[in-house]
Amino acid sequence: MTSAEAARLAGVGPTAIKRWADSDILKCVRTPGGHRRFERAVVERFLLNAAGGPGEGHRWDGWIDDLIQDGRAQVLQARLLGERATLGAWHLVAADLGRLLEELGERWCACRLTVLEEHLASARLQRALAGVVESLPLAPTAPRCLLACAEGDDHTLGLSLVELCLREAGWQCEWAGSRTRLAEIVEGAASGRIGMVTVSASAYSSDADALESQARALASACAIHRVSLVLGGGGAWPDEPAGARRFRELTPFYEYAVEAR
């Protein structure tokens, strides 16, 4: 298989496949002209091994061990590729990784992970996701989505899963980051280059009145500038916010993003 053919099988761009090969994670041979060639069986075995095996508990054990003890971007991105090969789509990988985040939280609450280990795991997973996102092809004319945390919220890992869904759906993402002031999100919506604003509130954002106030202000600004507004995460957003879509799961959000594009 050529690099392009292996990339199609894995669901990434050829650059990612070349990077795995040059890092000696994915075995290949070189033609006399220096081109990489891959045996299909080797690529399929690589993807299957990267997925970490069929058992749910064992799979998270392997993930968490790699996140804490190894942490190399190539290893983690290979695991992500394996998940994609197993599940068949990146938005399904993102939805599945939501359960990994729950597992990390449960282990931290049960004192099976230290604060440092939980922070290391989260930061390393976020960097690995960013590497995969950059490897996915994107049209030059792709619409843009502004990603932000709700005002006062600093949990961005969920937004990385949202970005993976959006990139697969054909969207370019601009990051406003954590603890973004509401006025700055409104300014982004008014910039003229944004087609969608997605704001995430983690479960730690439990002030329903504050989130409802933010939702109303954002919906008003987005309506003026004809920008779609999506509210996500486990925070206490209104169940049926006026002028916005509320998503708690990534798969229906991905389907909406495909339609909205």
C-alpha cells in the first residue's frame, strides 16, 4: 500500500502515516526511489494493537498507563488511530473517549490517581488529539467554528473532542480557550468569519442562573450576525435554550455539524 492508501484505511491524512513510519511505530519498506510502501496486514495489525484490545476495562487500563507512564505523542496518536480503525469514524472515537474522561475522573475521586497524574493524563490526551486533528484533511473553503468555554470555566479537554467531531464534519476551528469573557465570545461571533459558536460548560459549571444569562446574551449576538450557537458539556445550561442548540452527546452534535456546514 502507498502512504495515501494506508491513510485512507486509517482515516487520517498521508502526512500522519509518514510520521508514524519515520518514527518506526508503523513498519514500512522503501522502494528504490525512496517511497514508503506498507503491507496491508501490517497496517491492520498496527491499528488493532493500537486500539488496546477488546475488553472495556483493559482498554482503559492501557490508555491510562500510556497517558501517565509514557506520554509520547506518537504512542497516544497511534492509540487514537487504532480506535478509529475499530469504530470506523472519528466522531465515534470522540464519543468513546468521553467514557475515558469519566474513568479518569472516577479514579481520581477514588484516590487511584493523584492530582498530578490526572493533570498529566488530561494534558497529554489533549496534545494527542490536537495532533490527530491537524492530520485530517480540510477544504480551503471550510466554514469556521469558534470554540470557547463558558465564562469562568477552564475545562478544555471536552472541547478537544468537539474539535475532532467538527474537523471530521468539515469545519475549521478557532480556539477562544478557557475562562473566556463573554464579551470576547460575542466579539468573535460578530467578526464576520465565524459560521458557528460552540460553548462548553463542564459539570463543574453548576450555576444554572449564570449559564442561562450567558446563553441569552450569546443567542442574541449570534442571531444578529446569523451565526449558529451550540451549547455543550455537562454544565447546567437551559434544557431548551432559545436561539441555540443544546447537545449532551457528541454523535448527534456531529450530525448537526454536517447538516449546518
